[in-house]
Amino acid sequence: MEDVAFVRRLLGAGGLAFLPVRAFTSPRRWERRGIVATTVRNWWLLGLYAFGRPPDRLARVYDGRPP
């Protein structure tokens, strides 16, 4: 959730700027777990983070390790 925390800090400091460049990431997780399951899982983790769940616990869930 470091990206979420980073964006929150940026918004508090004055906002975001969008650059006309592309970022490329690997689709492996999306292909392995499926689009719907991966999206729901990401939303679930984001919700848990928003309600104060510690990032180290979320990382374990994200990596597929027991919490």
C-alpha cells in the first residue's frame, strides 16, 4: 500500500500531475487469478488498509501467505 500512502501525501501537499508517459507492468497475476478475482481482492485489501489494517499483514495476504 505504499503507492496509496504516497498518493495521499501528494494530495495533501498540493495535488497530482499526470504525465503523458506509459508504465508497463507484468500481467501474470491478472492472468493467473483472473480479472474479476484480482480486482475484488485488490479492493478488499484497499478497504482493509483504509480501516487501519497494518501493511505487513496486508502484504502477507497479498503474497498468499497466512496472516
